[in-house]
Amino acid sequence: MNLSATQSQPSRNKDDSTFSKKKKKIFDASEQISSILVIIGRKHTDRWP
């Protein structure tokens, strides 16, 4: 029982690392989009005071 748990651990860690990388990419993309929206919002408010 203990042996099987230690065997399944490495593959699980590998999946977690790839998942976290994907999550980070998604987070970076959403951060870029939000910053672009802020820039657009500022331009819009400058145009219409």
C-alpha cells in the first residue's frame, strides 16, 4: 500500500507542474487583457471628460 503511493507520486507531481504552468499562462493573459482594458478606459475618459 505504501509502495504504490510512492510510485504514483512522481507522475502526479509532473501533472501538477504542467497544470500550474498552464494556469500561470492563463493568468498572464488575463492580466494583459485587464491592463489593455484599463488603457482603453483611460483613453475613453480622456476623450469624454
